[in-house]
Amino acid sequence: MPALKTTHPKPCTYAWLLLLFLSTASYLLGQDKTGTLFITSVLCITVIKGHLIIRYFMGIRGVKPLWHIIMGTYLAIIGAIIGIAYLSQ
């Protein structure tokens, strides 16, 4: 009788589960709450989610560091623009 082969989940599976958790958390935080703390929390969660997507699902893990810098800078700039737009009101 052949032995059963156990397989471990890939890192992208853990990232996907974390994305589900963070999406639920940002949804619950954003429900009818309009304070600066809540907006900042949801924005931080969104930036973390963006980082996870870039790292695990865009296929840039084995490329030159320049691409990591480009995507990280893009994420930081977009996050800052959105943060300034919401927090300046």
C-alpha cells in the first residue's frame, strides 16, 4: 500500500487567507464610522493588502529589485494621495 503524500499549502494560500481576513476587517472598520482613526486604519489595511497582492500574485518575486522598488513606490504614492484626499476634508 503506498504511503499518503502530505502536501503543505503554498505561501500564496496563506497570503490569500490573510487578504480575506484583512478585507473583512477593513469592511467592519469602515461601517458607518467617519473618524480620522478609522480612515487611517482602513487606509493602512488597504496598503498592506496591496503589498500582499504585489508580492504574491503579480509574479515579481524572482525579478530584479528595480521592479520591487517601482511597485513599492507606486503603492506608497497612491496610498499617500488617497490619505491626503480623505484626511484633508
